[in-house]
Amino acid sequence: MLSSILLQVATEAASLTGFGAALGAGLAAIAAGIGIGKIGGSAMDGIARQPDAASDIRTNMIIAAALIEGVALFAVVVCGFIL
């Protein structure tokens, strides 16, 4: 009796684990897109206000976008390992 209940709980937990991993990967991708979009928009605003600092702003924008993309890729890989 107890073993059948534990088996049923383990089966349900496995299906929820897959759902959670897929949800986490999707949220990581969406959050990265929003973050990179905000960085790009802010960089364009900064360049429009101070065109002389365009190269510095562009460099910082690329570094920040790469860091966000790296974190998002790490999150998606971890969610893939969970599956």
C-alpha cells in the first residue's frame, strides 16, 4: 500500500519536474530578451543625447548584453539537464 502511494507520488513529481524545467527555460529566454531590449534602448537614448560618447556606450552595451546572454544560456542549460 505504502509503496504504491510512493510510486504514484514519484511519477507525479517527475511530470512536474519536466514542466518546471520547461517553464524555467522559457522564462530565462524571455527575461534575457527583455533585458537586452532595455539595454539597447537605453544605449540608443544615451547615444542620442551624447553622440561623442557613442563608442564607450556601445562597448558597455555589448559587454552587458553578452553577460545577460551568458546567464540566460546557463539557465537554459541547467533546465535542460533537469529534463
